[in-house]
Amino acid sequence: MARAAPQIDAYGGGGFRLNGARHDGSLLILDDQARPWPVDALNTLAPEHLADVLAAPRGAVEFLLLGAGPRNSPPPRAVREAFQAARLGLEIMDTPAAIRLYNLLTADGRRLACALIAV
């Protein structure tokens, strides 16, 4: 039986509420499972923080939706190059916009990974 992607109900105060449960800190959602993610600022992001996404079987993930924190800005070059080498899409926006888009796309059945820096 397939799992349903978690829905993000709220954010702020350094965390998120998914399906009614509070999660402190940043999150990585992959294979419809949310897990703590040890990134608290975009400038500290490195390809190894996204190794599970980059190693996902082809077709399991359409792209990574990256919530960059309170403001949208490009991730470090090494991250962009890792996604380009893996031929995996990378969409970057501020965390609030990423949450809205994530909820919309997963409700439509899209298969994506989502990495959210807490605000």
C-alpha cells in the first residue's frame, strides 16, 4: 500500500507542523517520509546533505524542491553541479513558497523530494 505524502500544515518558530505533528528544525521529505535535516542555512548546504535524493532510483523523484529559508537565493555551486551531474531537477524558492508548492504538487500526485530550511 502506497504511503501518502505528508502535508505541511504550518511553519515558523524554527520548525514545521506536518499532519498535525510538530517537527523542530529543517526537514527533508523523501519517499513520502519526513526526516530531520541538519541544514540551518543555505550557505552551509553541501551535496552530501542531499546524498539520499541524488542516489534515489531514476524515476522515483522528479525533482528536488528546495526551501532556501526566509529569502530565495541560489544554493552553493557544488550543489547545483551535483544535481546537474545526476540529471535531476532542482527548484529553489524561499521556504514559505516551497511549502505552498509542495502541498499543491503532492496533492496532485507528483513524486518529488523536498528539503526545507526552517524559518
